[in-house]
Amino acid sequence: MFMLAALENWYITGLDVKTAFLYGKLNEEIYMKQPKGFTTQGQGSKVMHLLCVLYGLKQVALQWWRELKAFMKTMGFH
């Protein structure tokens, strides 16, 4: 991204990679246990179905790369 900005003479005000990781879409179904302290009494055995990636998942970086790659293709890069 920095190279593209330098080549096109763009001005970058900030780059927030953590936020980009949070809003990625998942291509597969992922379930996780409820975190300690967030379980409802009597429902501790239930699991959560994730709809978006969470920071810290193993799939986060790959999904972020897929989103970036798709965006770059729409811009005409290959």
C-alpha cells in the first residue's frame, strides 16, 4: 500500500490494520466457546457462530489478504 501511495503521489493520513482485521467476512463456518465471564447462567455449554472475523483468529490474516486482493483487482491490478 505504501508503494502504491508513493507511486501515485497519494497522501496517507493513517493505516489501521487492527480495524481492517475486525470487519472481514468469513468464507467458512466457525464456532467458538463462550468467553469466561460472558456466559449466561444455565447456558454455559452453548457455542457462538461467528459471522465476522475476530482479531486473534488464525483465519484473520488470510481473510484480510483475500479482501485486499479482491479490492486491488477491482482497481485494475493483477
